[in-house]
Amino acid sequence: MANQKRLLSFLILLTLRMAMAKDVISVGVVLDLNSPVGRMAERCMSMALSDFYQENHNYNTRLDLLRRDSGDDVVSAASAALDLIKNEEVQAIMGPQTSAQAKFVIQLGEKAQIPIISFSATSPSLSPAQNPFFIRTAQDDSAQVTAISAIVEAYGWREIIPIYADTDYGNGLIPYLLDAFQKIDVRVPYRSVIPPSSNNTQISTELNKLKEQYHTRIFIVHMAASLGSKLFVLANKAGMMKEGYAWIFTAGLSALLDPMPSKVMYSMEGVLGLRPHITTSKKLEDFKRRLKRNLTSSKPISERNGVNLFGLWAYDTIWALAMAVEKAGIVHSRFFKQNSSQSNVDLAALGISETGRTLRNTIRATKFQGLSGNFHLAKGQLEPSAFEIINIVGKSERIIGFWTRKRGLSQALVDSTGEVAGSISKDKLLKQPIWPGDTTDQPTKLRIGVPIRQGFVEFLKVDWLNPLTNKPSISGFSHDVFLAVLDALPFPLPYEFIPFMNENRTSNGSYDELLYQIKLQKYDAVIGDTTIVANRSTYVDFTLPYSESGVSMVVLVKDNERNNFWIFLKPLSLDLWLATFATFISTGLVIWVLEHRINSDFRGPPEQQLGTIFWFSFSTLVFAHREKVVNNWSKFVMIIWIFVVLILTQSYTASLTSMLTVQRLQPAFIDVKEIKNNGYFVGYQKDSFVKGLLTKQLNFDETKLKAYHTPEEYNEALSNGSHNGGVAAIFDEIPYIKLFLAKYCSKYTMVGPTYKTDGFGFKIKTSLDGLRRSTFRVLLVKIKVQQSLHKALVLICTALGAYSSSQ
């Protein structure tokens, strides 16, 4: 009986030993164990090993993680990897942590033909396609570029400045960003490079440079969390986290928000970021609870942070590697082609792994549902998934939308089951974010300069409804055209009007000076009754014209006929008057000759017969003659005479009536040379380019020019005339002249040649992106066709007349 018991115990012990006799596969781990990413990754990998083999206890292989601390140093990382390969004969290396370290370790992996697996080296400069033994179990940074450009395009930003670390990680993404921005016509005026060793003073100097030398207020930040946290705190101190600014940070920084101190989070108020979307699962929630218990029991309060994205990727990497080792049938085997060198760092002593190629291929083919989502490697790296768009508010972040390759930006994410994550507003791509400065007003606003006018306010009028504020109220025809263009734009365009004024709220200079402010970067554009002139195109760009063009002359009309006492003589010329008088006399004489022999009415003393001759002819004008005509020839003459009298009286009456009822408007001057040769004064609109046209093109003496502001001043100057303190003519653009004539149409007229200009147009920066310029031009053409009401953009006078009457 005792022997049987001993035999049974022996068999049980033998079975346990056989069960425990698993193949142990050494795997190297190179991390910066003092960094948040390194510490979290180490914890997650330990939990992953425990969870995996607890679930897969029947596996014949076991991973043995040999950890090495790189100390955030490239040389230390390379030295640790070399030691693991040569002396520990590891079958794979996980890490190193940064892209700069990975670049050297990958070369060692290539030489030894063992997989180098990184869950945190995300720089696109490290390509698995170019390095066959490099496997990235994380998403390539370039995967987020399309999502970033979609955000920039959605908010209509046309200029942006990237701020990035001067590292392999920071520099690797920039070419991809620039290409993406170029596709959507977004300009990058400057690239701000921050060395990782920069102190607070150096970072502040660079931020002040961005603030003072560049008008762009949109920034994208791509750097590690340690440097990014300092950047945002200093940006807040520099006044760059207030209203009007916008910041976006990339996935690498957003993955580490949880460890950020409160001071940093408050400095990031209103910042947008994006990160890979992690689908919530029961397994993930259970893991988070266990990790939290582990951290609470074993770490001080300052280190009790939640799991980050790199920790989840590290967890899934362990599972993938353990699966691949088992599936590939890897057993502990030595390298071959060893030499006799005993040095730990002798590169020549490296052998070539017999199983490295098989293990690499197996890892690449491994697929499963991990904590971070679907684990599937495409071309040696984790396949991109959806991105979350987050907005920092206080100490936390809120999700305002998602981005996927199929749907682009959206407020909600449709998962594989058809469930919708988040609420949907159909009129917006993203939910309303809170921007820096605790505002919902979207940055950055287009700074629109507007002129201050004293006259012709039908085009543009600036009022201050509240005298205590500097917020102007803009109205007028040019303003309405601008709003019509904005309504038709395919993207939102925030703007603010900035009057070109001095402390007294009056005009701060001429139109040329106003437009030059665009070159000085004080304005992004100018709207108003600004004329397209060739010399201005050297520093601004123009939209298509939206008004009639040309410069002409308006003069006083001569209208003295109605006040002339002798106006009744004007209908007939002197020759006609003399011919008519002669006809009267000759007709009376002929009738007397034919009638006095047989008609007693034409007899009498000579003086009576002479009077009868004159009386009879003139009385026939009104058919008041009393004398009878008895001779047939006399009757024939009378028929002809009465017909002539009828035509004459009707023509006279019509001409006189026309003179008395219709004004005979004759311009006082019709020739510019006449005005110039006589030394008359001429007027023009103050602050207008017309002054240059008069002096340079028409050769007027500048001392003969007078400037005026309003139509009322035009009227007074023209009425007084050149000899009484006024002017003989006013030179101005046709839209202004038509407005003036609409008010004083009875006294003045437009005469002389028209000096062509290109009409009114909006002015924008020459450096402003081509999309915005071309869109404005196309839409102005569209408005010119579509706004048939008043024919506003074809016949400016009609439009302004209708506009004036509606005011």
C-alpha cells in the first residue's frame, strides 16, 4: 500500500513537472522606465502576460520579458538592444520608446534578423516597408494628417503655423502635413521648430516671435507631452490662449492628457485635439478597473493616472507576440555564425536568428480583438482606425466629433453594429467647441478694413449704435454685396469690420493709405467703394468689379430761356420773322389790288386803303377780318394764305409751348481744354485717386483743384462757380456722379469723355490663398448674373437709386 502511494505521488510530481516544462522564449524590452509612457507600458505588459497565459494555459511557450532602461538616451537604447541580442539571445525586442532610439535599434534588428516591435515610435520616417524586420504595433502619425486637414478645412482656416519638436518624431510628420494643406489651399507662412532641450525663456522668445511677426492665429502642435506641457503654459502667459486664437494638437500629445497637471490643462482651455478612437468593451472596462486598483495600492497619489493609448497598444503587442510565438512553434535556440569575441558591444559578434524571419511573418499575420480595438497589421503597422476630435474644457476633454476614412468628419460614429455614438446635428460637421478665451466665436476672424465716409454713404456707412463701445454698425450697398458673397461661399468665413479711423472716429487717410494697410498686415481685406487701379495691384489683389466703371465730369447747365422777356420771339428765327412779315404785306397788297375796283370795303382815302392792306393781312391770323372778298382770284389767294397761316401758327405755338414747358439744358462747359485754358477751378472727391488722374493724366495745375466730401458740397461749389469761390466742374467716378445727379438732376449734367477704370472691387492680400480669391471672383460673377433685382451689378445707378429710396 505504501509503495502504491509513493508511486502515485511520483506520477503526480512527474506530471506536474512535465506540465511546467514549457519552452521559455526570451523577449527584450527597451523602455524609458522613468517616463509616463515607459512606466504605464511596463505595467500593462506585465498584466498582459498574466492575462494571456491565464486564458491560454495550454500553450507550450512562455514569454520571458528581459527589461532594459534606455534612460531616454539613444546610445543607451542601442547599447541595451545590442546586449539583449548578443548576450541574452532574445527572439524579439519590444521598443525602444522613441523614434530616434528606434532608428538605431532597427538597424541592429536588421543585422541579427530579429523583429523590432514598437508600440510608441510613430514617426512616418520609420517605415516597415523600408525596414523588413521593423513592426509598428501603433498607428503611423501620418494616418492623422487627413483628419487634421479636414478640421482645418471645416473651419475655413486658410493659414496655419505648425509648432513641432526638433526630433525625429516631430520632423517626421511635417512633410505629410504640408502636402495635405497644399491640397486644400492652406498656406503655411512659417514653421516653428522647438528643440527638445529648450528652456522656458527660449520657448517664450519663439512664441513672442509668432505673436508679433506673423498675423496667423491658428497653430498645430506636434511634440512629446513633456515639451508640449511647457509650451501651452508659456503660450497662456504670452496671451496666445485668448479669443481669436485656435490650437490643434496631434494624437501623440492627446494620448497623454490624463497625466497632465491641472495647471497645464487649464492653460489648454479651448484647444482642439484628435486621437485614435478606442471602442468601449467589457474587457477594456475590466482592465481599467484592475489597473486602477493596482496603481492605487502600489503607487503614490501623484502617479495614479489612468491608462493611456500607448499602454493599450503595449498590452495588445504582448498578446500578439505570445500568439505568434506559439503559432510559429518558436523554441529557445541559439543564434548561429557566432564569433569568438567576448565583448558585450562588439557588432561583429552578432549572429543571425534562425527563427526571426518566421516570427516576423507570423506577427504580421496575427489578427485578434484587442483592448485598443481590432489588431490587424497592414504593411507591417497597425491599420488606422477612426479618430476622435476632442475639445479641452477645464480639466477634462469633451468629444465634439469623429473622423473616418469613409465618412470624413461627423458628430457621431456609426459602429459595426449600426449603433450611433453621440448626438447628431445635421447642419454642422462637428459639435460647437469652446475656443480659447472661453468663447464660442470661431477664430480666426478675417480682419476687414472699411473706409469712413462723410458723403455718398449709400455705398458704405459706419455708425456706432453704442457710443461707449468700438463696435461699428456697417451698412450700405458695398456691405450688402459683401454679405451676399459670404452667403454663397462653400465654407464659413468669420470676419470683423475694422474702420480705418483715428481717435476722433474720422477717416485716418486716403483710400490708397487704407489699402496699404493690407500690405502692412493690419487688415486681411478691404470692402467698400474702392476702385480697381493699376498701381494698387502691386500690394493688393482685387476681386472682380461689382460696379460701373469710369471717371467723368459734371458741370452746371445754362437754363435762362424761361426768364427771358423776349422768349415769344424765340420760336422763329430772324429770317423767318422777316419772311413772314413780307408775306403779310404782299398778301394784303394782292388782295387790295384784286378787290378795290369792285369791292367798296377796299375803297376810300389813300390812308384808309393803306390801313386796310395791313389790317386785312394781320386780322386773318385770328380770322377777325370783316371785309368780304368777292373776286374769285382773291378767294384763291385767301385759300393759300389761310393754309400758310395755319401751318405757321401751329408751328409757332408748338415751339413756344416747348420752350415754356421743357427745359433747354445746355452745359456750361463741354470741353476739358476750355476749363484748363481759362484757369478755372475744378473739384474732386477728397481721398480719391481722381486727384492723381487730374494732375498726371489731364495735366491740371494742383493749385486749381479743390477737394469736397458730400453731394451738398458739390452742389454749393458748382452753383457758386469758379469766380465765386466754387468750381467750374467736378470730376468723379460715374457711380458717384449718378448719385449726385439723382439728387440735383435739374441743375447739372454729365459731359465730356469718360476716362475708363475697372470699377469698384473688394481688396484682399496678394498673399491670401488662391482658393479664397478665386471663390470671391467666381461668386461675384454669379451675383452679377443672379441679382437681376435693380440690375445691381450691371447698372449701378439703378441699384443705388432703389437702395436710396429704401432707406
